[in-house]
Amino acid sequence: MTYTFNPEERLTLAKIQEIIDKKMTLALGEEAKRRIEKCRAYLNHKMESQKEPIYGVTTGFGSLCNISISKEQLSQLQKNLVMSHACGVGDEVPAEVVRLMLLLKAQNFCFGYSGAQLQTVQRLVDCYNDDVLPVVYQQGSLGASGDLCPLANLMLPAILGMGDVYWHGRRCDVQEVYKAKGWQPIELQSKEGLALLNGTQFMSSYAVWSLLKAMRLSKQADMVLSLSLDAFDGRIEPFYESLHMVRPHKGQLETAAAVRCWLEGSEIIKRHKEHVQDPYSFRCAPQVHGAAKDTIRYVASVVETEINSTTDNPIVLPDEDMVISGGHFHGEPLAMVLDFLAIAVAELGAISERRTYQLIDAKRGLPSFLVAKPGLNSGFMIPQYAAAAIVSQSKQLCTPCSVDSIPSSQNQEDLVSMGGNAATKTYRVCENTERVLAIELFNAAQALDFRHQEGLKSSPAIEKMVAEYRKSVNFVDIDEIMYKHIHASVRFLQEMAL
């Protein structure tokens, strides 16, 4: 299957998920090609007819914008830009994010406001389709003049034929790929290097990945909550729709409905309760999970606007006969919502860890640390420690990046977004929360088995899910090596169909 870029159709998160799930290839549609070529032709004409300097086209970059460049040096100027800006350091960007960077950068060019050559955009599409993934590093972007550093590392192999790539999962010099495919380095025309490096595709790719993960985690958090609530012998009344209509936040209503659905037909939830109230981590879950849902929804609206925009600089407007140097590359819109998303996902982890603790605390007929012979066996004592450590790290990561700024480029770029850091930390928070939910699932399934020993069953939906889980993770009767079970729990959440 193939996804065809069409600038007249909105690219959605759901469509990106479909592209990933179905392993679709990419293609440039006819309207996209027309717009790309029209913009490039206009820019060539503009350079011939206009005597005044055009930023990034006939001048240097950043604080060097007042230095004019001769016509004979324009191609070298663009090549120099890519080489000099490829300064990435730190851990490598995961392959799934690099793929998104290629996809979203091609999408950016298809609107026809960047001045890129058609062959340049096609090369990005070819890299995606042929699984040629440049080695990109996580550190280096200020999220201000776009993601200059990581995008330079992306373009260096893809466009100029320099540096390393992963090709079908194997790291190699990109020249090996070029020889095998008969590719040649693309000679950049005026503005092209700037168009390739300016833009928010590093931030927005991380944002897309994190949102898709967050949407999944939000659903799984409701599922694991439902299991824990029943295993804890909790009350269903805090999830009644009539209660939430009094304070009808959308996410809150959705969470309560999801829990009611998961627990429909449960023997445990229906039985008489001696306790009047449950702890907040159960009773207030609709409010906490719901607030996360509403945050995810808001962040998604901002990110979808971003990936359907042109974010490089200057913006070329052929129909208005203008080339305008502005600030569409500035990452503030993404930096702020990525900070917000990290907080929302971290809270899903924080409340999950609290439920895990309640399950091991020898309450409501459950044994200490969920093991039949505590003392001789430590049981589920230390999985909770691990969850607490992960949650603490996520809290530290949730310090906002978007309120920080360190001026650069001789103070020409005097307020930056730090959205690159917001992007990478949000990715980490999503992975952390997945692990915390996996630990809660591990504990809750163990607790439910003790209810089974009482002759009680949960709902058909929960029992089916736990039966599937038990194919990977067994009941722990006496102490075992636990990390293998936790890792298997993570894989279960990653692979399960929702």
C-alpha cells in the first residue's frame, strides 16, 4: 500500500498510525509535484530579477545575514550550511522517529512554499521507502531556527551522500547505499540547504510518536485500572455516569465509561463492600486519567496543525510574489505542548504506581506483597520500588523546557524554545509510564488470582485479557527472578491489540 502526499488533504495522526501499521510506502502526488516545481521556478526567476539581497538565498545565515553571496557560490553556501550544522551528539534518535522525520519533512515541502527541488524531496521519499535511515543524534537542537542540528544530520547522508545510515537495520557508510542504488549527491540550489535545515520536524516527529504512544497508554491505563480496581475489591460508584454528568469533563466521562465497560459482568465488583471509600488512586482515577485524555486531545490538535504547515524560512509565496523571512521555524508552539504532554503522561504513571502500592499493602484480604508466604518470600515488594524509581525520574523530567532560553548566533536568535529537549524528554516519559503500567498489570493480575482462590471472578473482558497475559507471565507462588516478568509485561502492552 502507498500513501500519496496531497497538499490539499490534511495529514492526521490516525493516518500516520495507519502508514506505520500497514508499512505503507510514500509517493508524491501530482499536485504536490506541481507546487514544488512552481515554487522552485518562481524562486529562480526572483533571483534573476531582484537586485536586493534575499535572506538565506543570496545571503549568509543567522547573524551573518548581512553578508551577500555571489551567484557562483550559492550552491557551495548551501552545502557548507548542511555540513557545518551537522553537530549532533548524545544518544541516537530511534529509527521510528527518524522515519517520521523523513515523512514530515517531505510533507512540509509538498505545500510548495519552500523552494526545494523536486529531486530533493523525492530523495527523502526514497530514503523512507528503501529503509535508508540517517544516523541522527538527540542533542543539539535549540528548537528555534528550527531543528538545525538534527535536521543537518538527517540531510547529510540523505542528500549530500556523507555520513552514516542504517540500511535495513545495519549501520554502514551511506556511500555503500549510493553505490548499490546508483544514487548521486544532489547539488543544492539557492535556499535549499536552509529549507532542509529550518523546520520543526525533529520536534514534531517526536511529538507524533509520543502522542501515538500516549493515546495507547491512556486506553491501557483504563484497562489496568479496571483490573486493579476489581482485584482490590474496589467500588464502582465513583465511575457512575450520573456522578460525572455533574462535572462533565470529556476525558473524565470517557474514563468512567471505559471502566464500566471493562467491568461489566464482574462478580467481584457487584458483591457487598464493607469499606465506604477507596483511596484516591482508585476513586479519583476518572479525574486524573480524564485530565490526561483532555491534555492529549489538546496537544494532538496543535501537533496536527504543525505537521500540516510549512515551518522553514524564508517562506516563498509565488502567488503573492513575495519571499518573506519570518519565524515559522520557531518551536514554541511545540515546546509548550510537549511539556504539557509529558506532565499528562507522567501523571498516568504516578497514579498507577500508587495503585500498585495499595495492592501490596496487605489490605482487603490480599496477602503482604501478594505472596502466600511473606517473610520467606519477598514477593512483589521490589517491583513497586522499581515503579517508584521510574515515576520519580519522570517527575524530574517534567520540569518545563519551554521556559528556558540561551541566546545564540551572536544574539540574533535571542529567545529559543528548547523544544528539542522537550521532545526527547517527553519520549522518555512515555516509555517510563509504559513500564510503570506494566508493573501495575503484573501486580494486579497476581492479586486477581488470589480472588480466584476465593471462588470469585472478574468480568469476562478482564478474565479474557488476564488469560492472554498469563500466556506470557505466570502466577508467582514463591520468589522468582522478577525482571523477566516485568519485561514480558511491557512487551504484552506493546503488542496487544486494543
